[in-house]
Amino acid sequence: MGDSGSKASIMGAQAEPLRNSLNLSPRFGDLRAKREDLLTEEAFHRMLTLERRRAQRSRRPFVLMLLDTHAVHKEGAGPRFIERFSSAVINTTRATDVVGWYQHGEILAVLFTEIHLKTESHVSEFLQSKVEAVLKSHFNQSVVTNLVVTTHVFPETWDNDHPHRIADLKIYPELSREVLKKRLPQMIKRGMDIFGSCLLLLILSPLLAAIALAIKLTSTGPILFEQERLGQFGINFKCLKFRTMYINNDPGIHRDYVRSFIGGKKENEDKNEGGAPVYKIQNDPRVTTVGRFLRKTSLDEVPQFWNVLRNEMSLVGPRPPLPYEFDVYDYWHRRRVLEMKPGVTGLWQVSGRSRVCFDDMVRLDVRYSESWSLWLDLKILFATPLVVLKGFGAF
């Protein structure tokens, strides 16, 4: 039987606190679970989404277990087997857990909610061994061997030293459904990205050449700056910008500022000329003279149209975060990375830019993903030039 990671055997004293805390005793003495205990695919996906949103606020993780019966079907298992199988699984869960179809008739799912043990790294292995033991007591070995069982823990944890932090999409089934439901609008959005990026790069080519020359003549170093960013689902890519800083600068200045900013500690510390709070480093000593102009006019972002052509970004979407920004995100902050492809401009840029605190910025990004439409993209695109010309929040 397969699983999603290395299996740890939990025996004796280590298993006892897990068993007592989870209280995983059978609901009934036989395989006569109530049919209404098994949710349909649509209902289970809805419950999974709600539980994920709840866990983002409560900070109590949950475990999603998927039992794939495809191989069992090849052995000739019929409806009667599926009924007995689902009943056996239901009987291993607590009353607060959720059991249903992740994929109707093929993949059964169990949502073990509010796992709050200090030993949570062992919880998924314990739960899997518990379900396996019950199944082995009711079905022959060949059936159990052909099952593929995987466990998925939310929130996901990433090794900070690992270069790839792709989200576990099994925990986000509604994202796949949204892509299918909005396939035509998404294709049109992609067409707008390609056409708009090509047109702007062509129109701005003389200006881009002048910027490149100014950077080369006023400071040493490359014209373009490649920076690692996180795209949709946490996929890494190289984000392009015109270089606005001196080379060999100290990145710790920005890293420390970002951590304070996300934590809310920089709120109201800085003021712009009008007295409004600013949530961005002002008078950064690492920035060149040409770089200050480029940042003020947002011209340093123009090379990102090439990222759009490479399908790493879109014209409109949340700004792509740096890896060390993502490391200090709260659980609900991660939605801005998962739900939409990052963009050159977005609702945040036209609604407040650096005058908006981080939590409000995330709320704007989430609002954009929830209410996305082609018309909203067009409104943001048309509003962006005016915001850039006014220079509000640009430093």
C-alpha cells in the first residue's frame, strides 16, 4: 500500500497519546455505517474548502487522507464492495471527521479535522496505520495491497532550503474546478497578455533602449536584474526588472523590513509628503540615482512583460512574493500566491499601492481572485497608467 511520504512506525508509548487525543474508536461494532455519513464529491469538496478556511484562522491543522480504489476495481470489485469498504472507513473515524468521495466511485476521502497535537509530524502516519489495520481485519490481503493511500497535511510545510515549494493541489480541488469552469475566459486573458505585452514592448522599445543606456553609464553592473519570485502554486521563476540598485548591496535591509512590514510593525512609521502612512522603504541607500527615477515611474517593472510572454506572469494579478516574504506569511496570506497567476499590475496597485498595509494588500488580492473577470482586468489595466503618472505610493 502506497503513501505520500516515509512511513514511521508508531508503537507503544508513542502511539498511546495519539490514540487517546484523537479518540479513534469505531462508531459501530460492524460495517453498518449510515449511508448519509458518506458525502458526495461536490459536498466533500465544499467541506474541504470550508475546513481549509477555518484552519487558516484557527491555526489548527487537519489531515486529508485519500484512498484510491482504481487498482481494486481492476480486481473486479463491484458496488457491494465499495459500500462495505466505505462503511469500514467511516467506522474508523471520529464523529467530527468528514468522509466522502474525493472522486466519485474511485477515490474515497477522509478529513481528520482539528489536529492539535505537539506530535503532529506523526499524526498522518498514525492515522494511516489505523485505517490500514481496520481494512485488513475486514478484507483479504490482495484487496488491501492494491489500495493506494496518501495523506496530505494542511497547512503544508516547506523546507526553507528547498528551492521548490509547490503547493499540494490535492488540498485545493476547487482551484482545478475553477480553471475548467473558466477555461474560455482564461484563454482570452492569456490572449490579452500576449497581445498587450508584445504591443507595449514594441511601443516602449526606444524608451527601453534609453533606460538601458542610462543604467550602463551611471553605475557598474548588469542592466537587467533577475530575482527569484514565487508564482502561482509556489512555483519558482526569475522575475525580470531593470537594475535600480548598486551591485553587492546588503539584501538584509529589505529582508528585515519585509518581516516587520508583514508583521505589522512598520505601520505608520513612515509618512509621505501628504502625511499618509507609507509601507515601503524610503531613501533606500542601495538605490542608484537612475534607479530612484525608475522606481518612482514604475519603469523598472517593464521587463516583466517578458515574464508575461513566458507565461510566468499575467498583465493583471497579485504581485509575486520573494521566498523570504512567503516564509513569514500567515496561513491565510498564502491565498494570494495560490489562487491567481502573479501580475505586473493589480487591484492593490490601483487601490493604494504602498500606502496600504500588508493585510489590506492581501485582502485586495483575495478579493480580486474571488471576483475575477475579464472586465475587472480591463478596468485595472485602464486605471494603471493614471496611478503610475501620479506616482502615489511609488518609492
